[in-house]
Amino acid sequence: MAEDEDTPVRKRIRLEKLVLDTLGIDELRDYIDELKAEIARVEADIGRKQNHRSAADAFFKRP
């Protein structure tokens, strides 16, 4: 069976959503710290990839 081309592509869920009702304030703050650390890790990787792409563009003299 072929997939319908008109069907929108669903985004992959990367983080599982926690049930926040069961967490205390300190646990929620710890969770925020974990999320901030993950955001910093991803932003650093984005920067690394942008630098790599810029170097490649300069090497191949892309405008």
C-alpha cells in the first residue's frame, strides 16, 4: 500500500513529556536544569555545524 502524498508528515517526538503533577517544586527545578543543559548542548552542536558549513562554503567559494 502506497502512502498518501497529501498526508502531512508528523514530527518525531524527541522528549517524552513528564507528568508534572507528581513532581515537587525542587524536582521541577531540577528538571528545568536538565532541560537547560540539553538546550545548551544542542545549541553548541548547531554552532559547530554552522562553523563547519561556513568553512565548506568558503572552501568551495559558495556565495
